Amino acid sequence: MAKHDDDDAPKKKRKVGSTLVWGLLVLIMLGLGGFGVTNFGGGVQSIGRVGEREIEVDEYARALRQQVDQMSRQFGMQLTLEQARAFGLDQQVLRSLVAKTALDNETARIGISAGDATLAAEIQKMDAFKGASGAFDRETYRFALDRNNLTEAKFEAGMRADIARSVLQGAVVGGFAAPKAYVDTLAAWQDEKRSFSVLALAEADLTSPLPAPTDAELQAVYDAQIDSFTKPEAKRITYAALRPEMLAPSITVDDAEVKAAYDAKIAEYVVPEKRLVERLVYPSEDEAKAAKAKLDAGEASFEDLVAERKLALTDIDLGDVSKEELGAAGDAVFGLTEPGVVGPVTTDFGPALFRMNAVIAAQETTFDAAKDALKAELQLVAARKQISDKFEQINDLLASGAELEEAAKEAGMEIATLDYSAETASEGIAAFEGFRKAAEAVQEGDFPEAIGLDDGTIVALRLDEVIPAAPIPLAEAKDKVTEAWRKDALAKALAARAEEIKTAVEGGASLGSFGIVSASRNLLRDASPEGLPPDVIRTAFGMKEGAVTTLSVPGFSGLIRLDAITPAPTTGDDAEALRDSIAVSARRDIAQDAFSLFSDALGAEAGIVLDQTAINAVNARLQ
């Protein structure tokens, strides 16, 4: 390993660089070797400097590629550098390198350095450099570095710099602690619990029904919510379609084909009698007999026997089975005319008890009953075949310049027009994904082209014009406008009723006298009571004990009464664990903020110079 003449820093400081950190460093440096960014070459060697320290081109390229690859893994797809830059990734990398270089500059200025003994000890711990014996192997070390275009001197210099930075960082952040008042306050806030009662109001709780809206009220709602009553921009599309349903009725299918189709699906039409059955297997005949005896004597239920075998009912459920499917147990199980337990019966899995839970009667659909549906199905199959054979003919007609209407007439297609937008109902031909995609893609001037839909339909379409967005006339939209008015009027009426009840309760009336009150007890701030919106919890935690308030939010109108406040516990294992967690998190955040401010100050004091031309050149190479 390359030698270094500086004296070792104090021993305690040298332990800051952990084996894990260096292991990760090695993996990063070795792993990036295959991306072609280990050495950019050329005359430009740096993208800038902080104080006397340069930020090397290769270092920026490696860091940027590493972050792009990491983000690509998060997105589940390989991102381009341009896409990553849209997220500000290049600026994040630059900020990180500037901060790191500022620390390197400062460690050099004040003389912090790692000596050979510390460096050697750390390198020898790294798995990446161990040989077959499990110990550090110099040849493995040299080979790994050489394979990735790294010299020993350069690699070790990087490690020395990281050790020095760790020493400096430890000196800056080592003395921080979370203020006790902060920990106490946050623990008290986080672990406090509330118990409250809720009266949810509905239209039936109003003292009088909602009146019918006046024309003026409807006009006001229409004007205020005009966006809700506006038809979106639409494409007026003419389409020609040849559907299997159009051809099927004229296709002849003989009775022999229908009978053959019936016979091929006989299992669907003739279903034997079945039973809903559970099978409980035992290791031996004696154990199975003993269990059956306990059951017959009333000493245990079947569920008890299942639990004794450490099984759940789902583990032994066979579902609905035929006599043949039960094999040797078929006669015994099908001999039961009502639910019960039989056995032990010897099975391939061992002696077993069988519980029959229900009888499913045999079902038979005769040929005469099924033949019409089967015939229609066969006609559709034949129709799809005929339509498929016409695909090229239709496309040739369209390609030869025939108008859509002409092609439709010659090929026997139906022709129709619709106004299509993303809000068009998924019904008729617009229910098919293939049609919707074609309708969304078609542009004015496009020549019609035949496409196939999932059901065998062939369709070709043409964009006639684009219909601008326009308000739906009030008379046409009256039902929707009335619904919107009613929703708003009901919310206002329920809010007013809630205020009336609040006044009565504050005057001494019982909250329960106005309806069913639901109670929620000892809930934390992050609780999600079933059936209640999050606003209820937020409101309850802002109330004083014994207070009653109203709440009107989308989907809920009612009253909340805060019944009790349970302070956060200050003693016990859970309380101590929470306080420790808060203290650790706060200490980490304070230390991170302090170190960030420290590194920013170092950079500002030393002076930061970035070469944007060099940065742009690296970015261009990595595209």
C-alpha cells in the first residue's frame, strides 16, 4: 500500500471510519467501473474547486451516474440523464460534492489526516479484498483496483480523505443533545389520547323537508358551477362497422354441429350431486376413532377437534365435491341426507373424519334447453371468421380512395356518427378499448383504416370536425343542476340543524336525545375511526374537555363532544421508549442541520468556483 508520512491522528478519532462505510465505498467505486465513467480523459480535469481543493471531472461523473441509476431502480425503469435532471438530480450531486470538497479543504487546512496503520487496518477488513482463505490478500486488492482503473495511491488517498472528514464531522456533531423540554413536549403531544362522542346527522334529522328549488336558485347554481354543466370538446366521428351480431342470424348451423358442441361441454350442462365437505386427517386409526368418540359423546365439537390438530377450518375445507372425487369416502359422505360427521375413513392421506355441511342437488340442462344458446354461439364464431376474411378487402377499399360510406355499402357495414370525448360513456362501440384509442388518436385529414376489436368487429373511422366545449343549456341539464342545488342545500340545512342541537345541548339537553351517538375511546392523533372522516379526529384534538362543537365537511355533518383527555404517560417502558425515539430523532436532525450549516460556511469562507462549461461537457458525455 502507498505510504503516508503524516503522524496518526489521536486513536479515538481514527475509529470514526467504520468497516461498513469503507465496504460501501469499495462497492460503489468498483461497481461504477462498468459504466464507462471512471476516466473522462482530455485536458479538463475538474469541474470546479472549493478553496484549494479541486472537484474532479471523474468524481462528478461517477456520482451523477450512481444517482441516476439509483433513481432508475426506484422508478423501475432506466432514466436518461435529461429525465433525471428534470428532478434536479444534477444539482443535488453538485451540492453534495461541493460540501464534501469544502470538508476536504478544511481538513487539509487544519491538518487532520489518517495514518498508515489506521488505513491498513480498514482496508484489511474489507471483504472485497479478501482471498480464498478469508484474509486480506494483496493480489486480490491490486487486481480489484486495477480492473477498475484505480491505483493504490488514488484509492487510499480517497479513503484517507473520508477518514479525515469523518473525524471532522464527529467533532462538529458529537456534542449535540435534544433539549429535554422539546422531548417532553413532543412526547406529551404525540401520546395524548382523546375520548369523544359523535352525533352524525342525516336528512331525516331535519325538522322540515327541503323545499323545491326556485328557478332563480337553479339559475344561480348553474351560473356558479358552469364548468360542471359544460360539454367537453369532442370529436365528431363517422365510423363504419361490421359486427358479428350483424352476420350471425343469417349463418346456417346444422343440428349435428350443435349436438357436438353440447357433448363437448357436457360437464357444464350435466352437473352431478355434490356435497360441501371438510376432511380432518389423523396420524393413526386409533386417534381418529378416539376423536370421533369424543364428538359422538358431546365432549368436543368438530371445531374443537380441528383446533386440537392445530388447524383452521380453511385448512381442511374441500369445497363442493362429487361422490367420485371423494374416492373411498364417497359412499359414507353421500350416505348422509343432512349435515353430519362420518368416519374414520382410510384415505391417501391417512384415516380421516369427514364433515358434510350441505347438499348441492344435481343440475342438468337438456340439449333442447341449451340448443338455442349453443346455436347462437356457433353462429357468432362463424360470423367472426367471415368478418376476419373481409379485413383485407375492407382495407383495400379504403386504401384505393373509397369514401367511408362507399366502403361501408360495398362491404355490408353499418355506418353511424358519434361525438367522442374522454367522457363519452363506455357503451356500444365506444365500450371497446381499441375504438377509444383510435378515436383519441384520429386527426383531421387522416385516411380511414380498418382495425379489429376484441369481439371480432371490424371498424374504420373518420374525424369530421372538432366540436368546441360548450355549456349544456339549463333546460337540458336541469336534473343535474337540481341535484347540485339539493346537495348544497342539504349541507347548509344540516349545518344549521347542528348549530340548533349544539345550543340545546349547551343548555342542558342530552346529546343522545337527538339521535344515535357513537363513542370513540382513548384514540391517538393518528387514529382512523371507522366511518368517520379524518376531520373528526383533528377537531377532537383541538377541543377542551366537555366542549361540544359542530363539524360540517364533505360527507359529514354533525356534532362532537369531547368526553375526556388522557395525558401521555410519563413513566413505564412504553413512555421511555417513545421519549428515547424522539430524543434520538431530534439529536440526529439537529446534528444534520448543524453539520450542513458548518459545511456551507466552510464553502463560503473558502470560496466556491464552478466551471459550467466543464459540467455541461460531462453531462453531454453521459447522455
